[in-house]
Amino acid sequence: MDDKSTPITSLNNKPDNTDVVNQILDKYNNLQDGQTNNNMEDQFENRNLNKEIYDLNSTNEGYKEHYQKELQRTSKQHNEQNVHNGHNGHNELNESNEPNEPNEEEYEEYEVIQLPLWKKILNEIRIPIFIFFCCVLFLNCSFDKLLLSKIPLLGNTYNECNTYGFLLKVFLASVVSYLLIKFIKLT
């Protein structure tokens, strides 16, 4: 057994030590009454975080090393780009003493098409309109009669669509509305 640990058998044989208990109770009462030294709390509340962070960064060797490596990496990358673009680390002037123009191939130009407000609104509401149109088209009684006359398996004895007929109608409505939404755009 460990020399620092107390065996369980010896705990019960020791006399009651009331001084220790009284000290603990006094400390507890002091905590409750607020008579403790609030020095650490005051230091915590009045600390200057900006100074602490600055001190941490300025004394941190790993941070300094990382910062230097990043500076070297960015300057190396900048120099490689200048060499790749035909520069020698400084801006060259062409014969007319103007800075070099970037290649036109480097930039893609595109024109932003501005739609009028009514077309924007119509583009937004076209999806629910197409879905509504397909539901009206496929979920009405005349389509049921046409469907059941072609495929009687999809209806019951009362000439109403059963579950399979309903699923087929919903599938057709969703496919047609998807195709309308996908391929009919107002631009």
C-alpha cells in the first residue's frame, strides 16, 4: 500500500478532531459573510487584456518564428508571381512611361442582366403557378375518367382511383411541373 494513503481501518479508530472541523466551519462562515480577501477577484476584474496579449505575443518565441516564416513565404510568393508575370520585383514602365497593363485574358468580363421588377416577381411565382396548374390538370374528375378508361387496374368498383391511381397521378403532376419549372424561364 501507499505510504501517503490512510487505511480504512485506522480512520474509525482515530479520536474526533474538533479543531479541524471548527477551522473549516470558520472558513465557510467567512465565505458566506463575504469577509474573504477579494484581492484575486479585484486583480481579475482590473486586468488589462490588451497589455497581457501584447506581452504574451511579444515574449512568445514560437509566435515570432511563425510570423517571420509567414513574412518570408508571402514575399517569396510575391516575387514568384512577379517573375512569372515578367516583372523583376518592381514595376516596370513601358516605352510610354505608363505602368504595364494586365493581360486582357486574365479577366473575364460579363454583363449583369437587370430584369424589370415584374419579370422578377413573375419568375418567383412561376413555380407555385406551374405546380398548381399540374395539380388541377391531373387531379380532376375528367382525368380520372380518362385514366380509368385506359387502365382499369388503377380504379375500384365505383370508378374512383385507388392508391395506385393516385400515386400515378401525383407522379405525373410532379414530373410535368418539374419539366415546366426547369425549361420555362422568363428572362
